[in-house]
Amino acid sequence: MPEYAILILPSANRVYTDTSPRLLRAELAAFGDRVLTTTVTGTDTRTIGGVDYVILGTGEPLSEEDVAYLSNLSSAYALFEVRGELLRPLTLDPVALFDSDLLTIQKYTGKTNELFTRLLVNLTMLATDRPADLLRGARPGDGHRPPHVLDPLAGRGTTLNQAMMYGFDATGVETDGKDFEAYERFLKTWLRTKRIKHSAESGALRRNKARLGQRLDVTYGATKEAYRAGDTRRVTYYNTDTLRTDELLRPGSVDAIVTDAPYGVRHGSKARDESLSRSPRELLAAALPVWTRVLRRGGALGVSYNTYVLDRDELTTLLTDAGLTVVTDPAHTTLAHRVDQSILRDVLIARNPAS
């Protein structure tokens, strides 16, 4: 049986680096189940020449298409075919429309690890009824709009930036005005510094003459030629209550919802409920039905959460009550990992039934 060795990409966060092999094995299982042309016969970890690798076993050799998908594994640094005691390198070509500093340059307390964000985006996109859309954003001119990703608790935009890297359209909603302003400054400055052809408009967000907050609308092209040809992508960021998401987006207009839920320290929704003391459980109970209304049939939702303040069974019930079907295969039940002493993070992926 063919075997492949994956070298893990080091993370600035040592705790996440230690967890990466286990998360990568779960991610490999999801890729194998949804998009690979060959069967994943097993995954393991192995030390070769004093270096730890994640080992992938397959029923048949990986095709070029398989390698194209695996190039986007969240923590893969290098991929090798195992030939006896030798490793033959395979060329990885990840989807990355822009330089990596789009993801790494922002530094602030509480930032979600960008490798984990990519993992969450990957798992959510793979769970949709069009898993091949994971590569669609990088294929301009195919006659289809790229996938549309929503982060309804967007913070300072890590998910939006990953969507940009993949060439997706992205929408974020965030109630914190400081986070909105910080992301607006960052994105406008980054686009100008990189000389990326774009247009950016910002101002008050209004509905029925009522001011709901602020908004940022950015249209950009991966290249100047693409921009001039109309092959553009969009980032829209609303500074308002996440419970207004269904007022801002059309029903069924989002392919995937990807979000890092509040960890129980700083969170809330204030436009319809002035209290910011509600628990993550209460916030999600109120928000999930709203978010689901803008998620298309066959789309998927991926949410990470702190198990110390919300357990898996409770969140499963909330997702089910919102009309979603939680993915329960073994790969999706081995994603829990420690972030720090007060946060044990886990992931739940749910599908919006196609009919």
C-alpha cells in the first residue's frame, strides 16, 4: 500500500504545534472521505531520521488532483512519498492568492491561530454538498462565482483573511466597534501596501433610516488584469449585532458559516438585547436560527467553542434545533485540544440539509 509522510508546519504557538499531528490526522480523514480519488487506509505518526511525520496510507497512489487538495492541509509543510527508507518529495501548491502576511501580520491578544482557522475553514467547506469548491476560488473565469463564507462573530477578521487567501467572497459581522475599526485600518493599509487593485467604501450601516452601525465594502482582484476584467472578490464587514445577520444578507446566499464562538470571557449581542452578560450558550441559542436562514441548502456551518463553558451535547442540541445536521463521523470527534488553562477548544461541523 502506498504511504506518504507529511512534515508539520511549525506554529508560533508551542501548544498548538504539539496538537497539530492529531488535528492533521482528523483533517486527512475528512479530505479522504470527501475529495480524494483514493481511499485513506490509515493515518499515524512516525519518527524518521529524528523528525516526526504524520503518515498517510492510501489504497492507490495519490493523483495530481489529490496532491492539489492536500496542498491546502492546515498544518502541512512538506509532503513525501515513502519509498522504503527513502522519502521522495512531492510538490505542494497551496491555494494562496496573496502573501502569507495577510494572515500573520496582525498581532493582538486573543487572536485565533491562523493554522486553526484554516483547519476550520477546510472542514466546513468539505462538509458542504460541493466540497470541490475548496479550490474554486483559485480558478478565475470558470463561469461561477466563488464560494461565499460568513463569519458572524468576525473579531478582527482572521476568517475573512483566510477566505481572501482562498479567493472566496467573505462577509463578517462584529458588534465590537474597536475590532471593526482595527480590521478596517489593517485591510485598507495592507491592500495599499501590496498595491492590490481594489475599491473600498466605508460608512454608516442603515436600514429603514435607522443607524445600525458601520460597514466596510471592499472589492479586489488577485491581479490588476483580473480586476480590470471584472474577475473580482468581495469582503464585506458589518459592525452591528450578529442577530441582524438575516437582515443584511439574502436567505440562502452563504455557502459556509465559519466562526470561533466566544470563550466565555468577552462576548455578546447588544442591538436587540442590551445585556452583554449572556453566556455563549444563550448567544448561540439566539443566533444560530438567524445564521441558518442565510445558509444555503447543502451548505455547512463550522463552529469552534470552549468546552469548559459549553459542552458538545448542548451545542449539538442547539444546532439540531436550528435545523442543521451535525457531522458525527470519527474524524470530527477527535478535534478537542487545549488552548490554555481556561480553554479546551473543540469543533462541531453541521450541514444544512439539501432538501
